[in-house]
Amino acid sequence: MPNKPHAPRNGGSSSKKSKGPTGVEEDTSFIIFSNDKTDKKKNDAAAAKPGAPADNAPKGPTNKQIVGGASWTGKLPLNMLSEHCQKQKWEKPEYTMHKISEGFSSMVILKKKNAKSGEITSLPPLKIPPSHKHYLDAETAVEARNLAATWALFRVSSMKNLSFMLPPTHATLWKGPFAEVKKEDVKDGKGWMYEADPFAAQQEREKILAEAAKNRETRAKAAEVKASQPAPLPGIQQQTQNRDLNKGWKSAQKVEMGKLTRRRVEDIVRQYGIWGRGNMKISAAELKDIVAELVDLGFRKSHIEEAAEICHNKEEVIEWLLIHVPEDDLPGWSLPEGYVAGISLGSNNLKREGAVKRLATGGFPPELCEAEYDRCSGDERKAAQSLQDTLMKEDEYGSKINAGGEGADAVAWKEEQTTLASIYAEKYEKTSADSCTIHLEVVGMERPP
């Protein structure tokens, strides 16, 4: 007999595949290709939100298109300024932003770091004059920053032609309004604002301002001291201690003349000036005081004594000395500030300069030697003869000097003798009543044939 089948083992489980409710076995052999169910739900939810952009929606304009236009492919001014600062080893430029009624306005702040100390120097914001401020206003912040960068580039690189690298609108500003602003600033003495190194220019500017402030303070202190201790001008006698005797001189007119005009005016004063009043003469005691005082002021004693014979008081003596004594014999206080007495040749004509110096060794004023040398067409011997003629034969105004005559000519000759004796001292020798000898050694003069 066949054996009976055993009962199911393992708790009654069967090795056969389970069947569905309908009795059909479940098929597990298929493969599903899909994303994770969670990601799919998220994507479906995002797509279901109202107003979400579709994948094929048009994109907004780029910064290049906003600043330079749809066809601009070059660099933006903001990038150009950043590269310039990096090349100069400056810090990255900083931009300020202000909201205005028209949109936005921006300015650039340049910075530099000291390699040794690590200290960072910041310049004030690079402003544009109020009359041109509207050129830096823009509707968007991007445009405002790039306009500010263009102005900053112009401030440090206006000497270069960078306009061809800029967007069209910025190139027009570079060559037009910005150039006009620089022209006006240079005219007003503000050319330092457009130096290639603004940090060095700012430092130099601060140094000049500090020095000017120091000079103003020094002058103010000097003026206070002078006001508290007023001193009369030389030659003016102080009558009372409380009276300001300089008041009239402070309000006197100052006349600036050229060299030729001044020489002509002095000649007219010498010729037509009236010195002394009648028979009024300076007493011996007064003359001693005048000589002592004027010698302390820098005049020569011989010149003072000569003037005292003509003039009648101390004030007139000073006036006579200032108009008759050559410039190189005048004290420094009587000459304008920064004035150099004597002759100054502006050319490199060494022959002319040497000839004038040799003529001046005879005791003649250098400016007179220069005039005579030019009048004689560069002939040194003729110039020397002409200068001697002014002493021995005829003066520069045409009046004959008769050594042995009477009257004005004799007086003039006597005065000339006194002057020569005071100038040459031991080199002067009076040989007779109507002649004298001056022993001079002239170096470099050509002997007449």
C-alpha cells in the first residue's frame, strides 16, 4: 500500500508560492524604472504652486547688458577699477550707496596698506562737483557702482586713453563732462586731485597745508609782537611814545617798476630833486649823532658825510642816500624782499659778463657799466672811455664840468673829488687843484694798439 502523505512541516507553511485572492499567483519578476517616491512628490508639489516659472521661461538681463547694453561684451568699469587697484597693490575698492529720488548714487573709497606697519590709509570718498553730480545717478545699484568706478578710474588714470575700453555711455562721460571737470579743477589749482598716485598726492597736500598753517601762525605772532611794540621807520624821529608814527607809511602806495623805468625815474629825481632849504645846515653835534645812527643802519660814513653837506636834516640825508648811493652799497633793509643788488645776466654770454665786471671794478655801478657796454656795441674800450667821460668831461645830463671854473661846475668837481676819495681811499691821489690820479689794476683789459 502506498504510504499516506505526511502533514505539512514548519508550522504548516508550504514551499509553494502564495496565490492571490483570485487564486492566481503574484508576479514579482517585473522592474520599475522611476525616481524616489518622495522626490517625485516634491517635484509634483513644486510644479503645482501658482506663479512658478516654467523651464522655458526667458531669463533677465546680465550686469553687462544693464551697464553696457545688449551688445556689450567688454569689461565692466567696476572690474577695471578692481584690476587697477590690484596692479597698484592697493586694497580692494569700497563703494558707498545712497538711495535717492532718481534711484541710487555711489562713491568709491580707495585704500592702501603699508607693507611694513600694516596700517591702512583710506582716502576720502572720490566726490564729483555738485554741478556734475547727476552724471553718477542711476536707476539701479549696479549702474550706480559702475558709474562711480568710471569716475574713480578717471581720477587716477585721466592721463591715459581708457575711454575705448569702457561701455559707450561711460566713454562719453570720460571724454566729455569728466574732462571738463578736470580742466576747471586744474585752472583753480586743484591739479593734484588727478595724480596717478592719489595717496602720495594727498600726503603732499597735507604737508603743504600744514606748512602754510604754520607760516600763518608765525606771521600772526610776529604781527602781534610788532603791534605791541611799534618802532618808527629809520630816519623818522619819534615825538611821543603813544603816537603811531608808522601809520602814514602803512597806507602809502607801493609802486612796482621795471628795471629801465626805475632807472629813468631815479635819473629824473637826481637831476631835478631839490636838496637842502636855503642856508640851513646840519650842526656839528647833530651831524655826529646822524653819522652814528646811520652807520648802525648800514650806510657808509663817507656817504653820510657827503649827504650831510647837501641836506638840512636826518630825513633828507636818508632820502639822498637812497637815491644816489649805488644799490650794492645800500643796506639790505632798503631793498625789496628777495632782491639781489648788482647786475644779473640771464644769458650765457660769458664775454659780456666778464667785460661788465671788469668795467665795474673802476667803481662804476654795474647797471651803468652794462648800459654803456651795450650802447658801445660790445666794445669794452669804448665803454671804459665813455664811463671816464662821465666823470672828467661830461655828465649823463649834458652839463660840462670845468675843473678850473667857478660856480656850479666847480662845486660839482669838488663833490666828485670828495666822492672819489671816499671810495678809493689810499688808491686816490690828488695831483693838483684840477686833476687827480686813481691807481687801479685792471685784469683782462686789452691794451689799445
